[in-house]
Amino acid sequence: MEERDDVCNVTEGDLRAALKEIRTYIDVTEEDLKKIFEIAVRHAQERRMPKITVRRTMTMEVVSVKAGTDIRVAADLLTRHRISGMPVVDDEDHVIGVIGEADILAMAGLKREHGFKDILRHMLGEPVPVRKRVGNTVGEVMSSPPITARPDDDIKDVATILDERRIKRLPVVDGQGKLIGVISRADIIRIMGRETHSRQRKTK
């Protein structure tokens, strides 16, 4: 189907006219038609956007830990580097899990779905429904198997995973599953901002 550059110039009047024309065939309201059109335009715009790969966006300096690392050391690393999570690797740098704030909170009995108010209540000694995760090392409390990204993945797909899983970063691995970087929400936002600014300058 041929793409038309004037599709975004369609007005509400055009939509009403189109609705009158197709009412013979389908039962749809004007509001429904507007929503369908807006969604279609968004998909068309996303399709026309050039693919931005994880390779262009990822951070290559990664803080990682081994499965045998003491959980207190892992907590200190997260705090010191101001990150919400980090990959767990074996002796050959294969990513075998991820350790994050939620995993460490689980040791205190706070599950991922607990909010900030629940954490405060727990710290103040108030009862909160809990189920403790027991362990002294990273390997005992880490999340596994890990969710990872590949260097040639599209950042739009990665952004969808981050949003659906409610996580902030993903380890990036090569074909052998070895750690080569990490991609975060901040990385994606940064490059999307640069790309948008670049396209705006080109259209002026």
C-alpha cells in the first residue's frame, strides 16, 4: 500500500465525512474513528523512524557481581554507584542473573509490589504482609533466569520490555551470553532526545 505524506493533514471534518461514507458498512462512532486514525498515524510514524540499536545506546562500563558475592557487598555497590540493579556473572562473564533493589528488599520480606509507604511502615516496625527470601549471597536471592538484550535489538523493543516488566535496565549480551554492556531507561531517553532534536533541525 502506498504511503502518503499528506496523511497527517486530515482534519476532523474529513473524519466526519469519512464516517458518513462508511456507516453503510460498519457501526462506528466519530470518536472511535478518531482514535483509530490517531493510532494508525502513530504506528506509521514509528515505522518510518530509523531503527536505533542497543549497540548505539548501551553503556559499556558495567558494575557486575558474582553469585558468591556477599549480599551486603552487593547492596553497597548499588548504593555507591546509584543504580537500581546489576548483572550477576559467572567466571566466564556469562550473565546468569540480576540482583536489584527488589531482590534485596525481599530479604526483609518486602516483595516487588510493595510501595514506598509499605517500606516505611516496615522500617517503623508496623505489620506488612511479607514473605522473606533467605540467603547470604547474591546467588541465593538474585532474579534468574535474567532478561537480557542483544546489541542489534531495536531500543523500541527494549523500552517495551522495561515498561512491561517495570524495571530500569537490562544487561546486554553477545551471542554466547557474555556481558558486554547495559541499557537503561535513561540511555533510551537520552538518545531519543538527540534523535528528535536532530530531525527537527533537518526539517527547518
